[in-house]
Amino acid sequence: MTKRNLLAALLCASTLGLSAQKPMTAPQGGKQISDELIGIFFEDISSSADGGLYAELVQNGSFEFNPSERDGWGPGTAWKSLRPGHSLGYMNFCTDNPIHANNPTYMRLHIERVKEYYDYAGWKGFGLENNGFDGISVKAGQKYDFSAFFRNVKGAAKQIRVALVEPQGWGKDPKLLAEAMLNVDGGTWKQYGAVLTPNADCKNAALQVLVLTTGDMDVDMVSLMPEDTYKGHGLRKDLAEALEALHPKFMRFPGGCVIHGGGDGFWNTYRWKTTVGPKEQRRSLKNTWGYHQSMALGYFEYFQFCEDLGMQPLPILPCGVSCQGTNGGWGMKTQAQDVVPMSEMDEWVQDALDLIEWANGDVTTKWGKVRADAGHPKPFGLKYLGIGNEEKITPEFAERFKYIYERVRKAHPEIVIVGTAGPGSHPGNPDFDNGWKLAEEIGLPILDEHYYEPREYFLDKRQYDSYPRNRKTKVYLGEYAAKDKKLIDALAEALYLLHVERNGDVVAMTSYAPLFARKNATNWNPDLIYFDNERPFLTCSYYVQQMFGQSSGNYYYGDCVSIDGADNHQEQSVVLNTKTRELFVKVCNASADSKQAKLNLSRFKSMKAVGTMTTLKGQPEDENNYDAQPIAPQTEEVKMKKKMTLDIAPYSFTMIKVNL
């Protein structure tokens, strides 16, 4: 090694030593809290998966839509037939000899004539058109991967024109954005592909598949995916980046009520094993919220996304008990909860054991090999497993939950099981009380509480202050939100989360819900992130979650900040992250009056002289929506002193970060 190279190596090592500081010892006076308080909960509600986080641009590409999902739906939903140039043909749907039994329906095209008549110089052929989810949005110069399975049934090899077009109205040829030619020459199912690169931006493009050769041809699994997805793993980039910016520590998935399968019977329950193989072999499912789940965003993609974001996966499995709301059962005096016979419960236990093997097993195991064959030989490192979601805590539920719990714990004591406190998780609610009784009886590590309430609840309640400190069972606040999306609602949630941080020795995890909602396809309000084909729209609550995600730590100090004239509309928190050597001071003021906060940070001896202060503020009725986004946090440098006073604006949430 030359002297110059040696000097460069020493300088590099010195720089690395400065940037990779050793964890610090927490000063006296703090208490250890969970460092996984802020996570996310993804449920396929409001078209969050297909047409949302999953980047697929074609709707119903597998022709599996059906009327049981929505009145008037069928295999041809989102498709229309094309026959330009006086071409003739027809289409019908078949189920004999499909690609896979889990994907039974496909389209057969009968092409009778493709010749041009007279002096017609336009397009020709017979085929299909799909305009995606309210139009296909494409960008000039970006690449889009087309793929489909074709089978030539009758006649000569088929020439196919695949095109992205911008419709121009009735009677006019569409504007061509990109095209490719394919030749289908086999009598068996085979996947074909092409890359389409549009020559212009278009918000309402359509995908056309035109056959230029007479005869019969089958088509299935039509897909158009942007090449530029999040880390190349098939997720819509801007939506995934919005989640990345939250700094979540874990992700709960796939539900929520989705895991019960829509209340139509156990045939329609979400089963993870049919979501991890090749896309053409996955079993699509009727969605609880009244639409179709292709399962293209399945367990493999969920786990991959968790790995990409450095989150712990928290999959939720059904436990042989249906939602009590089955077939309108919510309004009934006797809830319509169905249960699997105990003689069949071993199947549900095995699903849980096999999932652990799939996530954590070596490639030599049966399910570890399935994961490896999908492209991920390294284990995912599953730590948490949820069983059940919001079921009514009946004796039948308790029996089945314990049956699964005891067998999974015996086989895998290293896995942390998360249970459920039922719907409406408040003291005095029979399900809540029974859920906690069951948790304490079996020594459950974590219990999942859910509640959606008006802002006044979050402004006034501080329920975790009174939770017993000697319980072995920790709280996961898995679903919660104030019932509106104005700034005052977000500040109410901030107040409540500051109280959760204060009780971070009792509460282990939290996640706002629901996470996503697509414009014009929203099942539930409010949601954290709204979106259309062009961009996400971030709510005030989103920025509160982001600020808490940015300021996670493992020690809490409750005596470093005092607020003059404080009541329930003000809260404060000081959190230390000993691993990153960062200190966070947070103050929320949800009142109309300015406040002064006095800080005493004397115990933090190595505090730097300059920190960053982030403030979220506005008028209480302000909200971010599709038309305007007036609320966003503002960040500035602030000089730090051991003792200092902060002026806290009305209707604001302030966070200071300083390095130690």
C-alpha cells in the first residue's frame, strides 16, 4: 500500500469512527420505554392494494372479477372489446384447462376478420382495451413492462400489437404513445412480454391488445407495471416513499377485517399460503370492503416491503372464528359469529406453524424452500405473530384462540404472539374485559386494542396512566384515529401519543388506521394518506405520525419540561435514543392560547449547541385535501441551552432534536 493510500485509509477509518458513535448510557431519572412505538397498519381497504400501493396499472388483468364481489361485475369488468379497421370477432370467457386451478377464468378471443376495407388506413385487428384504475397514468420516457399469458388455440401463429394510447373520442383514432409487436406461436400457455416507453405524458392512457391474425387465442394475466417501482419490488414508488418517511418500526398486515374474508363463510377467509407463489398461481379473493383482491400484493411482497423499510413484520392470521358482523350481524341482538369445529382446528394451527417456517426456516425446510424459490433464500426474521382481529370474545373464541396459542408457543417460544381485545376496546366493554381476562390467564405477551373516537376523547382521555404496571401483557394500540382529519384532530392525536410515550413501559406499539384511501374509492374516513393516480395527499395526522416516527427512543424523561397554565390541551415528552445519541423534546398545544414551556436539560451533559426544531401549526379547522395542502411541518435551527424557554404557538405541535 502506498503512503497516499495508507493516509486515505486512515482518514476513512477516522471518519467512520466519528459517524458510528457508540450507544450512550441513559442519565438518571428516565424510564425505559418501547423503541417500537410507532408502526403502520396496512389493510386492503379503499382500494389500498390493487390500484394503490401495488404498482400494477391494469385492472382485472386475470379476468377473475365476479358478481359476488359487486353487483354487475364479471370477468369482463374494466375491459372492452376493440375491432378497428372493420375487423370482426368476439370474445367469451372460459375455465377449462386454465393456467392454474387457483386462477380459473381466462378470455378467449375469436378473430374472424382483420383486413382493412376500402381506403381505410387506420388501425386494424380484434382485441381488448383496459384503462386501468380511472385511467392509466404514464410518463414520457419511462419504461413500462407489459406481460401476459397467451395460448394459440386455432389457426396460424398470432401476431399481436400491444399499445399504450391516449383516447381521442368516438370515431377518432387514439393517439399512439408506445407500441410493441409479439408473435404467439404455441398451443400451450406461455408468458410473453414487451417494454413500452411512452413518447408523452398522459393521465388517462389505455392499454390495447390487438390480434392481427385470424383464428382463436386465449389470454390471461395481462399486466402493465412501471419499471421504476420502490426498490424494484413492485410497489408504487411515491406511496412507498410516503410510508418510508414515517420511519415505522413495524407493519401489521393484511388486516383488519380483511382476514375474516368478507363474512361470507370460511371459504372466503384470507389464507396466506395462496398469496406467496407465482402471481398466476395465487387465489384471488372477494374483499371485505366490496371489491376484488388479486393477491398480487401478497405475503411475500408484505415481508419484502418490511425488509426494505427495516420494519418488523406483524402478520395477522385468522383463528377459526368469523367476524361477528357476518352478513349484517352487527345489528343483531345475537351476533352472527361462526366458528370452525374443534376437530378441524389443527389445520389453522398448521397454517401458523408453516408461516413461521416460511418466514424463518432454512432453505432445506418445506416452506423455507418456497420462500427461497420466490427469490429470497435468506430468512425474513419473523419476531411477531398476530392471531385474530376484533373478534367478539366469546367462550368459543377463547377456546380456539388458546388452542392455537398453546401449540404455537410450544413449537416456537421465540415468537411473540399478539392477541385481540375485541371491537371497541374500552374498560367496561364486555369484549375488552373478557379479552384482558383471557390475556392474563394465558400470559399473552401483547394484546391489541382498537378504538375510533371523536377528537374530544383524545383531547381528554389519558387512560394508560392508570393501567397496572405489574401486568405481563403489554398493549398494542393497533387501530385508532380521531373521527375527522382537521388539524385539531391531528393535535388531539398528538396529545394522546405523548401520553402513550409517557406510558411506553405499558404500551409497546401503536399504528394509526386506516392507512390509505384511493380517491373515488374510499370505504372509510378519515385515513392517513389519500391518493390518486398522480400523487399522495398527506393529512395533518400523517405529519403527526411522521414527527413521532422521527423521534423514537428508548428512555422517557417526564420532569424536563414544565408548561405554564397547562391543562389537558397541552402535553410534553422528552425521549432519549441511546443508540443514535439523539434527544427529542416534544410539546403539543391544542388550545387557542400561546404557552411557555420551560426546559431543563441539565442532566444531558454532552448536548450540542445547535438543534433542529420542527413545528406543525395552523388554524384548528385547517385540513389537507385534494384541493389544498396548507398544513406541513416547518423546520429551523435552534440554539440549545441547558435551561431555556420556548414560546409555544396556539394549535401547534413542536419537536426539537439535538445530538448528544
